[in-house]
Amino acid sequence: MRSGWVYYKEWLAGEISETNEGEYIFRYDENYVREHPNAPISLTMPVTENPYHEKRLFPFFEGLIPEGWLLDIATKNWKIKANDRMGLLLACCQNCIGAVSVIPKQNEDGK
């Protein structure tokens, strides 16, 4: 399972993960829900204690992934397939333009 920490400005907003079955899950952090109940990362994903589940990467996160020539550079430099949306999200979205960033979460084995 691959996952990343989702930050809104300087606050940890939640965690996004891709299960081994290919499902995507986004869950807001408990502290974020308590301290920022009216600051969703996206209008399509209001702040809630319940996790969001999708069979495809959430459209909001899709929008963070580069397109065009920048996508070409990312896929070639990091050897990530263009259809590996979670891989691209984790590799390319640490310093996004805007308020949201995604930081890869290390697994228990340090990877």
C-alpha cells in the first residue's frame, strides 16, 4: 500500500492511500477535523471524520498531477508510467502551486 501525508498550507490535513486492491482512500486527520472544520482541501471533499473511498484517484488529487511537457519530464526522470497516478502524485506533488501538498509516507520498512 502506498500513501502520503496531505498538507493544507502548514497543517497536516490527512492521509491519502492506495490499497493493494487499487482503491483510493482519503481520511482527514483527527486534529484537522477538530481545529479546521470549515477548511476543506477541496469543495468536493468537505471536512468529515468519515474516510472517502474511490476506485479511481479523486479528481481533486488528479488535478495536482502535472500535465503536458511537465508530465513527460516527470515520467522520464522518475521512470513512472503516466497511468501510475498515485506514483505521480507522490513523486510530483510535494511542492505544488497552491495550498495543498502531498508528502510520501514511508512504509514500515523505510521505503
